[in-house]
Amino acid sequence: MTAASPHVAILGNGVAGITAALRLRKRRPDWRITVISGESTHHWSRPALMYVFMGHVRYRDTKPYEDSFWDEQRIDLVRDWVTRIDVEGKLLERHRGPPIHWDKLLIATGSKSNRFGWPGQDLDGVQGLWGLQDLGQLHATCERTRHAVIVGGGLIGIELAEMVHSRGIHVTFLVREASYWDNVLPAEESAMVNRVIREAGMDLRLGSNLREIVDDGTGKVAGVVVEETGERLDCQLVGLTPGVSPNVDLLEGSGIETGRGVLVDWSLRTNVPDVHAAGDCAELVNDGDRRNTIQQVWYTGKLQGEVVGDVLAGYERTYDPGVWYNSAKFLDLEYHTYGRVNQDVPGERNLYWEHPDHRHALRVVHTPDDGVIGFNTMGWRFRHEVCERWIREGRDVPYVLERLEEAHFEPEFFRRHEADVRRAFGEPLR
């Protein structure tokens, strides 16, 4: 390393920031790289939060790399909170340490849990589920909790509910939608999730909103009040999980433009030279009247990290998210989605099969011109690469149905459903 080597500072040690750091190190072996995070010193797998709490893995098992790896890669790790970004002086002001000078900056600060100004939302016992600090808080609160209320549906809500439920704590959901996560899931899949939640013994209250959180007189949670009925539910823990939003508060007054997130082009550059953003906090600007794009899943964060690592190193790259993919678990029900599975879109046709046990389902979305454009699977794993290939190649429904076995991704002795699906979808084959 020479004295003239550029210094790249990366805010955030999640998948986008770390992928960018490793990509940049590969491209520029002599550059100085510093990763700053107030949450943790080392990169860890955020999707594993639930499994750490439930005792399935230890925190150290969630770290993809040995602690010595970072010295070997000559990537400096700084545990501190950045309090201000000075773009003119190219300085990061910190809570504890002296300012850090940078030549290039990557903002990868991720997301934060949404809060909507509910009375009592700052009481002891109210929390979201996003970082290690949330995990520690949850451990402490569960010690005194008999009843928990989860506000909001979606993926974070169901994870937090499962974590609390695993401790023998009764859970009530307040979900404003008419069916669980029905802004994403089609009606049949959403209804399946409703059944799974209720069969687990949880109290799922659909079409219900939070009015306020009640103080017990000592600054702790005593209960919640339901907006529609005025009913008070006594509880000691309130999980606020009505989604997340880009974590961009730090950028206020910096001159770096923001909207919902950090505004970037499709090479992940901001309006300020030498400043980039990637991952959950990045808002990709689209041309024309199309709504800007924010993508907040693990694999898009990794892809954006790869692209911005090359761009920081001086290579021309444009982000291409490819065929959309996501997966989750609703208690013991697995969900996978590939491609475009929207709702009530003109010109799109849906084929849906559900097993009588209501624990296995397949949805195939197709159009006359494009062939198959999307899949949902519930309780049934498909191979990502096979589904992506079929979508990219625009294969028609008969082609896909005749080759369902290619996509099957279950252990050898699991029950097979391809024949049932072909019988249910027989009409497109004729």
C-alpha cells in the first residue's frame, strides 16, 4: 500500500457493504478500505436473528468469516456510530472517535423499523426486530411477559411472533389488512398463512389497527388499545413490525439527495461525486413517471454490493436485479416466489393448485405473449435456477408442467405433487 492509495469508507457492515468491500479488495489490492458500524464489529447474517434467539445457532455461528479474515484482507473494522457526513471536507464525524477522512464513500446503512407516532411507542417493552440490540432487548422483556401483541403483518411480524411464541408466551396479532400480507400474497396463499397462524394457537385479528400503547405507570407497557373497537388488551410486550424504511436520517443536511431512500442512478452513484449507496437504503431513480425502485431483500443487497464494489474501483457497471426471487417461512410453512406474481393485472393469467391439507400449493402466472412469468410455491421447494431459466426463456405452461420434476427440490422421500398439479392444470395441456 502506498501513501497515495485512495481510502474508501463504507457505512454499514450488512451484506451490501461487506460484499462491496470484498469486491473492491479483489479489484484494488492496494487501496485502503474501512467499514464502520455502530451495531457490531463483525459482519453477521441478519436473517439468522430468529434462530439465535430460539437457540438453534450461536451468534458466532452467524458470522460467515472468521474474525481473523478481515486482517488478512486488510479491511479495517471500526465499531462506532457516524453522527455527520461532511461531503466538502470528505470527513465522517463519529460519536466516540476522531473524524475519518475518505476519498470515496459508500452508504450502506440498511433499513429501520417503521414507527407512526403511536402514543406510548417509546415505552419500555415496545420494540421492532432488526438488529442485535433488538435481540438483547427482547431477551430481557420476555422474562416478564405473559402476553405479547404484534402490530403489523409481513415477514418481520411472523418471525417475531414465532420467537415469542417459542417461549410459551401468548401472541395476538393486530393486522390492518383484511388477510395476512395480502398486499403481497394473492388471496389463496394469504388465507393459507391465516390458517397456519391460527392453528399454532395465536390470536390473529385482521382489519385491526393500534390506537395507543398503555403505560403501567412506571414507563413499561401495560397493554394496547384497538382502534376499531376501543378494546384494551393487557400485555407486557408490543412488537411494532409494520414494515421497514431506508435508514437515511444521518444524511439530513449533508447535501446528499434523498427521497424515500438515498437517491442513486443504476450504477449506484448519488448526486455527490465519490459518494455511492447500495442495499436497503438505496432508492434507484427511474426515468419518466415510473416509481423509483427500492429493493430490500438479501440477494438484491448482495448484487448491489457487487456492482458498487466494481464502480468504486473505477469499472463501469449497471445494476440488473434479474428475475425477482424471495423466500420466507410462516412458522413451519415455507414460501418461495420467482419472477412476477402480481394481483389482478390485466393480461396475466393465474393457475393455482392447493393440496387438500392446505399446506402445499403452486401458482403459475403466465401471459399469451411472454409465457410463464412467475411462480409461488407454498410448502414446496423449487430450484431457483430452473424457475429463472423458464422465465427468461419465456416457456409456455405445457412446457413447464411436463418438466416440473426438473424444478423439484425436496429430500428424496418427501411426497411428490407433480402428478396432482398436472391433473389440476390439465386444460392448458390440451
